[in-house]
Amino acid sequence: MTDAAPTFEQHRPHLKGLAYRMLGSVAEAEDIVQDAYLRWHQADTAAVDNPRAFLSTVVSRLCLDRWKDAGRRREQYVGPWLPEPVVADNAAGACEQEREVSYALMLALERLSPLERAAFLLHDVFGLSFDEVSTALDRSAAACRQLATRARQHVQAGRPRFQVAPSDNQRVAEAFFNASRQGDLATLRNLLVHDATLHSDGGGVRSAALRLITGADKLCRLYAALARKANGSGPLWARPMRVNGLPGWLTVERDGLLQTTAVEIVDGRIVNVYVTRNPHKLRHLVEWVPTDLRP
């Protein structure tokens, strides 16, 4: 291993986090980081005073180039779009980084221009100075400050403003999981706020709602219908997980394919349900599944 390699590995988690937040894709983030690794080894690393800022610049520019294709794919996407889920075992302690991959924040980032997104992430999330952001984006520091300010106004609501005991959230989440699978309307109505919203991402590959479904009554009717269709059968396998920092599950459904479900809970009731069914977005999660059930 060369001297340059350990330095890069020290910053790999930061770089992967930056790329994921820029593109919303685990697979693309890994590709970007690998490209950055190759460029790092081609650079005169001995002359780099701040490897973190240098590598952040490389990754940011690679993501901005990749965003052109990603933006076109978003425009053609079938149904609601969700980022590829990032999961963690419930047994592991929650970490601060999970707040910054919440569905609310990731969806808020989608409403930004690529440059706004990059300026906000580099400065507000990863702590680079505006002079460093200026170098990364090839804009003046003043222009980068304006980009970040505009972005901040859009995404402020996407960050949790209060903490709820994880055990309390887990109890609500488990009650929802059981009630939704059983079509228990009374329990579901008690768990959902009146304007709860379902975000269901099938990408046109698997059945899913083609638009957001808002309203507790609509969600109750949907889950009751799904329970009747399943004839009381649950998934083939289910594991409680944290999904993008939220309580949720990774499941193998009756068709043998993976699914993630996550719930956003405020004051003890569910305000958003996030379901990812698009198999192209779940391939990186197969390692969590028992070998005999892997698709």
C-alpha cells in the first residue's frame, strides 16, 4: 500500500457520504469514490496541504458531471422517487450522520439546483469553508455563500428539530408494521396523523402507487386492500432496521424480492411512510438477507 492510499482511506467515509447526498444513490456514490481514488493516485499528493478539501473538490466535480445524466433519469422516472435506502442494524447506536440522510432532507435536496446542493452540503453538512467551496465549485466565495443561503432556506424543514426516545419510536413503528400487514384499520387510524403521506417507489419495475397518497383514510383503505390480497400472509422474512435514520424494516416479500419500509414519527404518530420496492435500488442490501432467501 502506498503512502497515498492510507490518506485516501481515512477520508473514504466522508467522500462516500458526500457523493450519496449529492446523487441519492449508493451504487453511484461508490463509483464516484472509486474514480476519486484513481485521480488521487494520479495527483501530486505530496503537494496537497488539505487532502479532505482536495478530495471533496474532486468528488463534488465528479458528482456535478454525473448529475446531468441523473437529472434526465429523474425526469423520466415512473412514480415517486426515493433515494436508495441506507440501512443500519437496530443494535448499533444511532449516529449523527443518520440525521443528514433522512428522507425529508434528501427529498428537500432534490428541489435544489446541483450547485445549490453542492454548496450546502460542502459548507453546512461537511464543514468546508466558503473559500474551499469556491475552489470546489469554481465560483467566487460570495457566489457560493449565496448558493448555500438559498439552499438552506429550502432544506431547513428537512432536518429533525427534536429528539424522541428511540424506544418510543420503535413501539409505534412495530405497531404500524403489524397493523398494516393485518389490515387493522382501528390501530392504523390511531397511529397515523390525518394528513399522513405514503411515498412508494417502484420505479415502474414493481407495483407501487404512481403518486403520493395523502390522508389517513386513504392509507387505511390501501393497507386493508393489500392485507386482503395477501390473505393474511406476511413477508417471507423481515428484519427491523433503521432506514435512512428512521425506524423501519428490510423484508423479503411474497414475490421473493426485497423491500424497505420506514416511518417518520412526530409526537408519537406517523406523518410519513417511505416504501422502496424498485429492485435496482435494493441490490446493495442483499448481504443482510439469509442466503437461502436472496433474490
